Amino acid sequence: MTDKRTGTGRRSSSGWWLAGAVLSLVAWMGVGGIGGPTFGKLSEVSSNDQSSFLPASAESTEAREWQSRFISSGNVPAVVLIESPEKLSPVQLAGLASLGTQLSAADGVSHSTSTVGPIPSADGKAAQFIVPVDDGNRVKGRIQALRAKVTDFAAGAALPAGTTTYVTGPAGFLADLVSAFGGIDGILLFAALGAVLVILLAVYRSVVLPFVVLLTAVFALCGSILLVFALAKSGVIPLTGQSQGILSILVVGSATDYALLFVARYREALGHAPNKWSAVGRAYRGSFGAILASGTTVALALLCLLFSELNSNRGLGPIGAIGIGFSMLASLTLLPAALGLLGRSAFWPRTPRKVPANSGIPRGWRLLASIIARRPRAVWLGAAAVLVVCAAGLLQLQASGVPQSALILSKSEAVDGQVALGRHYPAGAGSPVVVVADEKAAAAVLAGVKAQEGISDASVVAAQPDSGVRPLAETAMDTVPLVRDGRVLINATLSSEADSAKAEQTIAALRQKLHDKAPGTLVGGTTATAVDTNASAQSDLWRIIPIVLAVILLVLMALLRSVLAPLLLIGTVVLSYAAALGVSAWVFNHVFGFPGADASVPLFGFVFLVALGVDYNIFLMTRVREEWRLDGTRAGILKGLGATGGVITSAGVVLAATFAALGVIPILFLAQISFIVAFGVLLDTTIVRSLLVPALAYDIGRRIWWPGRLARDPASKENQRAATAS
């Protein structure tokens, strides 16, 4: 009990808050001190090799495992191409042999597998080498060294003027992909933080508070990276460049959103509370439930990715959930501590003043509330119609995968080299199809592969002359196949680009033929890996979406203690997602000119937009429930809209800006996710949360809480008025 004369109880409560604030700051400083140095180390434990994304049961994964028994594992082939504007002479071709010797001796080139070449083209204007590069996180540096070595050789060799060199193939693509992801540790984070800082300065018009909010997000990111690094290093979760980039954006965006909600409550409480620590307590009680419910919803939705067939998607689930967890923790511990210590000075130079309890709702939101009150049905029908029109663009969505050469949006030597390779060799050279067959069916399988339309050449991996392997009586092959555990390995060259749709059709047809002819035959390689990845991604879409919806629905039912309200909220965010994806499809095709979309883009867009969209509805509806007992459901909806309108709109703009920052990384997948989520969040905060949800809830009235107590509780003013009218 508080002594009215001395205020002893109040001072005691403030003392506890102060002690807790100091402990919180010390703890977070420790997290920042340990986690900060790991910022630039995540790339050391990440992998961007597409073949590692697939499950062990995928056919291309099984073929890769068998391939490693024939050829030294851990190698990625690089294709070194020498292209001349005129035909190379025999002397010039012979001189290229010394380049092969240099390539074989280069650092990072496998010594257990020989470098092949020079292989002259049919038109005599090019020569290529197949160089086995050791796999690992240093592939970027190894390819850069190879490119420098090849360039230096060409400059000093007696080759025709205008001769061009390239290092391409799977290893070249992987190195360029790693280079494209190189800005994740620095450029991406600075772009996101810079965008958020500008928005916060505009929202708060304070020179202190924006940095407090940003530091909250940065410390949350430190904790997230520290835990993710430890789990990835120990092999508990797979980490990719995509997950790494999304983690930074997700933490900065969500931590800032939660901070905006807490700051809004704190600023509101400062107008009525006797001191700053009392205001912290009121803000904590007013925002804790909404932040916890919102963060839990997003984290659970992300964890649904654990049901994915793709290892990369499964890894993003816990990685994202860890980020959301630290965002909640920092917003509910570090931020209150900082605001409590700073008090009103956090808002300098616009220090909050004590205000009457019924003031504080901006005029614009009061005007919008009055429009909804007069014509609720017209408002929500109009908003829904706009979303339906936008969703019509889904008919233009092309999300069946894109060529590997289209993944990198910046200039890539590997992409240019692949184009040059196609001018002189079968387009699939350097990315062979791998076929693993039973030794007894080797001849029939080899004949079937050679006869397949879209295959330009095929050969069996032969045993070394001194291996002692005897010819197979069942085969009529001239070469002696290398046999491992009753299997032989066949390499085939595609006549079209290995990452083209035509090549994927060839793989599908070849698999069907060989599975019928020789059950148990495996078809793998770069193209087969892409086929299996796209198939798994499309399967994930229809498996995970219902799980995410069910999880979010259950969370909303538990939070709102209603069935109808959660169903309506889920429906609105799904419609918002369809509208965002429809507009994005139109923009991708007609504005950006993208060749299509990665097969995982619709799933990632769904998880982020639906989970984050429900976030804002939770902010709104928890405030509506809070206002219900004072004014009833309809009045509570309007008051809740006015009280949360500014903060939710600001949060939406911040989140859109952080996801838009993903566009600085020149990777097609991230650019598309960046646009979809940024546009979708703005659509959700401006149309769905500001118009559709409040107008629909107002039109339904207290029945929105069916079958909960609020739908029939006679204690509310609205129900009392309804009873009197009847």
C-alpha cells in the first residue's frame, strides 16, 4: 500500500524498476559484446550450393551420393573457356596445353581428379578446360585466382587479337553467387538501418528516440546472430545466404515494429502517469500481450517451414523464429529500461506533456472513423473490391523456377561465359547429366541415353587400364566401365543450356524412359537438381500454407476468445496476400522484365505477409477488446482504430522499408521477396487494417466475438443499449 503523505510505495516500485533496468542494460551489453564480433562471420558457416538444399530422398541427391563413389567427392567443375574471333591454329592449340598444366597446379584445384583439356570446338574458334575445384567456403577466392591466372596467360600467349577468356560452369556460378551475397554482412544492414532511421526521425521528430529504437533492433540482431552462428557451426541448422539476409531484415523490421507499439503506449502513459517509471509500467501492461501474441504468431508461422522438403526452407524456420524471439525480448526488456532511464528526455525536443484522458487521437483518424461509422458496408465492400482486382494479376504469375543464369542480377562472368560456351559447344557442356545404372543394364541404359532427344553425347566412366576390371559380358561396349557396388556411371551432355526449360523437359523424359527400361536407374546432375528443387518447392506450397493458416487461426482464437473474428481476420490477410502477389506478378513481367520467379517465392511471400499482416490485426483487435468494456464493440472499434492508426501505419512503413532494403542484394529471389513483402505490408496497413477490417467488424458488431462472452455479455454499453432498444 502507498503512503499518501510520503509516497513510499511508489518510490519502492520505482526502485524495483530502476534495478531491473540496470540489470537489463548490463545483460544486453554483454550480448552485444559477444554477439557483435560474429556479424561478419555468418558467411563462414553458410552454403549456397543448391544441391545441398534437397532432401536425401530426392533422386538427384541419391545420384550425387553415388557419383561421389566414382569420382572424388567435394569437387565442383569449373569450365575455363578461351574464345577467339578467328580459328585457332594447331600451334596455338598446342600452346594451350601449358595452361592446362598451370590450372592443374593452381591452389584449390583437386589433385585427385584430373583437369581435362584443352578441348577444341568444332568450329576451331574456342577451347575449353574442365577444372575440378575443391568445394568449400573458399570457392569464391579460388575462382578469382583461376580467372586472374587465365587472364594473365592469355595476355602473354600468342593468341589472336580480341581473344576472350571466361571461367564459368557450376563452380563459376557458385563463386559469382557468393560474390552477389557479399553485401549481406554490411551493405544490406546499413541500408535497412538507414531507411528505418529516416522514417523514425520523421515519425518522432526527435533526435534521441530513433537511436534508442535502432539500438534495440541492433542488440536483438546481435543476440540472434550469436545463436544462429553457434547452431549453424555445430550443424544443427543449415544456413544459406538467403536466410542470412532475411534474418537481418526480419529482426530490424520486427524489433522496430514492437518498439513502435511500446513507445506509443509509453508516450500515452506519460500524459497521465505520476512519474516515468509508472509510465513504463503502464506501457508494459498495455503492450506486453499484443507484442507477445504478435511475435508468437510470426515465430510459429516461420516454424511451419520445418515441414518443408527443402533443407534451405527448413533452416529458415528456426532462424527466423530465433530472430523474432530476440526482437520480442529486446522490445520488452532493453527498450523499457532505456525509456525508463531517459524519461521524457527520450522525446526531446518534442517532450510529451500531461493531457486529458480523452484526447490524443489525431484528427485524420477521427475523420476516417466517422466515415466508417456512417457507411461501414460500403467501405469494406469497396476495399475488398480493390483487393480482388489486384489479385486478378495472379493469372500472370510465373513461379515455376528460373534459369540459373537469371539468379544473379549483377554482371556475372559465369553467365557471360555460359553464353559464349553455347556459341561453340553443345549448350549443356560443363554441366553433364549424371546417370547411375545397374552394371547388368549398362549397355541398354547407355543406348537409351544416347537415343534421348535433347542429349548430344553420352559415355560411360571407364576404369583405369591398370585397375584389373574385366569387361562385362553383357555389354557390347568397347570401354571397360568402372563398377562400384554393382553400379556404373554415365555422363551425358545436353544439347540445350543446362538451366533452360528445354533441358528440364529432357531430364523429365529421360527419367521416365530409364525408369521404365531399367528400374532403379538414377538421373542426376545440375539440371536434375533444379528439377527436383522446383518440384519440392511447389509441393511445399500446398503442404505448408494450410499448416500456417491452421496455426495462426488457433493462436487468434486463443487470443481473441472467438471463432468468427479469427476467421474473418485470416480471410482478410489471405486476400491481401493474393492482391500483393497479383500486383507483383504484373510488375515482375511488365516493369522489371524478370524471366519468371523462383518456385519458393509464393511460399515465402505467404509466410511473411500472412504472419506479419495478422500482426497488425492483433495490434488493432487487442486494443478494441481493451476499449470494449467502456464503449461497446462498435465504439471500441472506432476508438481502437484511432488509437492504433498512427503507430500501425508507421510500423508498416518501417517494415516495408526494411524489406525493400533486400533489393540492394543483386539476387533475383531476394529482389522479388523484397517487392512482394514491402508492397504487401503497405497494402495491408493502408487498406486492410485501416479500412477493410474495422469497417467489416463495425458492420457485424458484437457478433464479431461469436461464440465468446463478448458477443452476449450484457455488461457492455453496446449490449445495454441493444437491450433497451428491444
